[in-house]
Amino acid sequence: MPTAPFTWPVRVYWEDTDAGGVVYHASYLRFFERARSEWLRAQGVDQLAFKEATGLAFMVRSMELDFLRPALLDDELSVTVAIQEWRAASILFGQAIGRADGTELVRAQVRVACVDLRRMRPAPIPADLIPGLDPSKT
């Protein structure tokens, strides 16, 4: 089990903001998604190869966000990813977005389900998906 949260850097561009240069709320969802995807990549999981080999993919099941402070145009942000719970067919992630100075901007809990794409039904996460990770210890 990774001991420290995974961190992914993000810079805020015009496309992420409203007319006032404040990050639009839906942009945070993209930032969280990118960080989870990069976390999987850092664990050695190629999502396309995983999908093609197993017929499985991860989909967001639920998400709870707490907007604390706004991010602004050109801000350099860090997005963190940490496993809070690992179940047979889902993972609950704790995520946060903050500035380099440590100011926390957004917190999220994201439950991601493993889904059989042919049937569009939940499916068990393969036990050996992430080498060295023991899901029974989460």
C-alpha cells in the first residue's frame, strides 16, 4: 500500500476558468480524473491494455466535493490521490487540490467502480492489478 499520497501537478489555463479567471467547478473534476489516471499509470497499470485484456474499466460511481477556496488563472496546483478503502469491486479515493503554498482549495471523496464493459455491471477488481498492493490491508 503506498504510504504517501500520490501528487500530480496541474496549471490552470483559460479553458479551465470562467470570464473572471476563476476555475469553473467542473474543471476540478477533470483535474481529479487526470490525477487518478496518472496514479494508475504510476502503479504500472495501462488502462487501455487493461480494458482490452479483461473487458473491464473503472468508472466513477459517486463523488463528494467540498469547495474551500477558488483556484485562479495561471495557478500552479497539486492534485493528490490516496486510497481510503478498497472493496471487491470498488476503490474509495480521498483527493485534494491545493496551491504550492499549502492552501487547500478542494477536497473530494471519489468511489470508482470496476465494471464489466460488455454487461455494464460491477466486476471484481483483479487481485494482481497493482503489483505489491494488498487490497486486503486497506
